[in-house]
Amino acid sequence: MTFIEFKKLLLDAEISLPKFSNLIKVSEKNIQSYKKKGDVPNTIAVIASCFAAMHKAGMDYRQVVELLALEAKKKEGVGFTKKKMGKVEE
């Protein structure tokens, strides 16, 4: 799915990109990066498509997603550890 098609689905679902990214707990910057690539990953395309279909059917997809109690992923790995006075904190 192209980024333009993705944005149209968000319009159909009546949700902005920042609210979409916040709802699914994915960084807005991450979603915006797909604009440069031209396409969105299949999982993001499916989510947007389902949101648009649910909205059209009169279902409140926001409530369904909020019940999942999703949590944003924390950046971990080599470049993301905090150093304190020469020691690495975990």
C-alpha cells in the first residue's frame, strides 16, 4: 500500500496521523518515515484498513484498541544505553 493510500484510509477512519500513531503506540516519526519510502508495511496497512472499515460500520475502533492496553516499545540496544561516570546503566 502506498503512503498516499494509507493517508486516505486515515481520512476515512477520521483519525489524524499523530492520533493514529499514539493509538497504536508507534512513533509518529517512524510512521512519517514511510512517506520517503513510498509504501507502508503490511501490518500498518491492515490496521489502517480495519480502522476505516470499522468506522464506516459505525464501530468505535479506538475503544477496541484501548482495551488492548498497548505499550510503546522502549529503545534498547548498543546505541541506547545510558552511561553514568564510565559505567553502563541497565
